[in-house]
Amino acid sequence: MTSKHTPEPWRLADHGEIVAGTLRVGFVQPLGKNGILGATGQANGLLMDAAPELLAALREALDAAKLAAIHEHPDTADNLPWYAAGLAAIAKAEGRS
């Protein structure tokens, strides 16, 4: 499955911008004094910065974990709570929830 979001890498740039190459893909608030990110804005920006990689890693982890779960519990692999939670997080990131 391919994502429709702007391809990574994303990075947190000056003044709260989230950029992918030369494209601004987001903006983080709140800014602190003199337009510099405060601690909360910095933390939010770093999370947004990592979002594409986190989404890709979750997809890969779920695929690998499901294969292992099917081997150990073939009748219940689709009913494992962590698997459902991972699928729900991916659906949310893709606007399907």
C-alpha cells in the first residue's frame, strides 16, 4: 500500500516549519520568544518530523509480527489486540478512521 503523504525525509526547520526538501508540509505551534520554538513546539515538531518513518516502520513491524503470530497462533492472529491497534493507527494516519 502506498501513502499519499509527501515522501520523506521530513525535517523540523527554523521557526517551526516541517519541510520535505524545499516543500513546507506543516507548521508547529506554539512558538516561544522571538519566534523560536518552545519545548512543547519542539517536541511536537520532532514527532511530526518522524511521522513518515514511524508509519513505514509500523507497517513493516505489523507485517513481520503477523507472520510470526500466524506461525504460533494461526486461528487467532487477526484477533490480537496489538495488531488491531496497529491497523487502527495506520488507518488514522491515512484518514480512514
